Amino acid sequence: DRGIVVAIDGPSGSGKSTVSRRLARELGLAYLDTGAMYRAATWWSGRSGVDLDDVEAVAEAVRAMPLTMVTDPDEPRVVCDGVDITDAIREAELTAVVSKVATNLEVRAELKRLQREIIEHSAGRAPGTAREPGELRGIVAEGRDITTVVAPDADVRILLVADERERLARRAKERHGTADADTIEATRDEVVRRDADDSTVSTFLTAADGVVTVDSSSFGVEETFAAVLAVVTEAQ
Ligand code: C5P
């Protein structure tokens, strides 16, 4: 008696976090933001005084990282070494360097292991054990390599994409309240450069075999959510 695993990948600004979290809420599933784990690894490396270009030292630090991911979609939180870093890991300075840590292959191996553990814990169940009332069964996990590397055997695998222009505009609006030439330029590093760096280690710009692509370029939040929900419902 296993819970459902929904894997959602996509580039920055594709809307995957909003959609994934809402999907988890509406279906009563756990929610795992794997990007937050790479952000936490970056935060922890900094706090440990490690040079982010020192591949070995970063890997060693991350293997000792005391990380807790709270996967409740109503209030997902990231706690590291007893500190709630949910908000701190969204800061611009950290976002600018997260790809350095995320392209460290030893870090990826360690976080993949942790992610699989969390997914297995949420979806799996020892034979004969009953589901507790209100217990979330199954999980929505989102990131860059969930459909391909972390959970290639997920029940539902979706790649959420959108045109670069649209993704830039959305992120500019989110960060600066408005999307004009200046704010879009200020957002370019966070979206375009970061995706280029990240795509050297993960394939999230094109769908792998068996992965359903949802293009949200001409969709608002509601339409995007409906399209993703339809894919999940159809797979049931
Ligand atoms: O999605 P978010 O912007 O929070 O992701 C932060 C960073 O984490 C990405 O820029 C990428 O470097 C890394 N990441 C990754 N693999 C994932 C999820 C995120 O490498 N599955």
C-alpha cells in the first residue's frame, strides 16, 4: 500500500514551486522543495567557513549537514543546525552562488540520497502498518532532476516549462513588483545564467522519455495548476 509520488521539474520562473505546493495541499500529500536543500547546503557551507570553490571541503561539510526538511505543504520549513533558515536561503547573495554548490557532484550524490530517503518515507509504508488519521500519504517533489535522477520511477512525472521572456517577467515582478526593462535586466542573472550553470549537471530544459511537458507560457497560475492537476488525475 504505497502513496503516490509526483515529480515536477523545471527551470526558474516556470511556476513549479507554486504549483507543486498547491498540488500537495489539495491532494493531502507531503511537499519537498529540493532546491531548498541545495540552498541549505550553500548556507551551511558558508556557515562552516568553507570556500565554495573547494569541491572536497564543500562535499565534506554537506555530508555532515544537520538538515531537517519540514514537508507540510501548509508550512514548509527548512531547519539546519537548529536554525530556521526558510527565509534566509531565499536571499539574493545566496541565490547568486547556489549553482556552485549544486554543480558539485559529491554534493549531488549526498542530497540525492537524502531526497530519496524523504520520498521513500512519505510514500512507503512497512507491510501491515495502518495509515494514521490525517497522515499525508505520498509526496510532490520538485526540482531540476527529480523526474530523471532522484525519482525516475515516480507515478507522475511532469516538466513545467515557459518561454524565457515569460519566466524573466514573472521573476522580475516577484522580486521588484514590476516587470520593465530595468527589473528584467536585474533578474537575468538569477534566471538565465543560473539555468545555464545548472543545466551543465541536470537535464531540465527538455523532457526525458515518459515525462509530460506542461507549457505555462500563456497560462496564469490557475490555468497552470489545472493543467498539472489534469496530468496527475489522468495518471491515477
Ligand atoms: O528551485 P530553486 O531556485 O530554489 O533551486 C535553487 C538551486 O538548487 C538551483 O539553481 C540549482 O542549482 C539547484 N537545484 C538542483 N537540483 C534540484 C533542485 C535545485 O541542482 N533538483
